[in-house]
Amino acid sequence: MSKIYVQSAPAVLESTASLALSASISGSAVCNGYAKLVGVFWSNASAAVGAASGLNILQSANLGQNWDLTSASYAVTASAASAISVDIVGNAVKVQFWNGVTAASLFRTVWYLRPI
């Protein structure tokens, strides 16, 4: 009989928080052995794409000391869910959401690292 080892996926960000006007939330992780970042996102408030608004996926080549690569940026449409998958090329990844000019009283997101 052979053994099967299951690799649990580390969470980068999990939240069901409310976000005030111009608030942000983020989570980051070192990506040892993982090649994809996958996540689901939902908010009752819209946010435009930008450095200080919307959903941004950042990557680092020096374990998160600097976030030099913005590998994806997304506008957020109120009450519309998004499922996102991003290839990881750095050794650390960060998920960041900036609320912009509208408060989000309902906000849900979960992000995990996945092997190839």
C-alpha cells in the first residue's frame, strides 16, 4: 500500500471584514514551492483600478522586502464576484485591496497558494 501526502494550501488572505472609506486590506506570503495564486473576491462597493484603489496582485523578488512587480490590477464592480488565478514568478506575493471613495459594508475574499 502506498502513502499519499496531501499538501495543504497556505492562505495568503482570508477576510469577511467591512471596509471604511479609503480603507485597505492586504495579505502576503512567501511562495516556496508554489506557482499559482488563486482567489475569490466579492464586495458591495465598486473600486476603480489604480495604485490606491481596486484589487492589486504584487510580487517580490526579495521575499517581500520590496513589491516591485504589479502582476495584475482589477477594477471591482459592486455585488459582482470574481475568481482570479495568477502565475507566480517572484518568491513572495501580496494581495491588496483599496476601497477607494466608497465604503464596503459587505466584503468577502479568500486567497490561497497552489502548486503547479
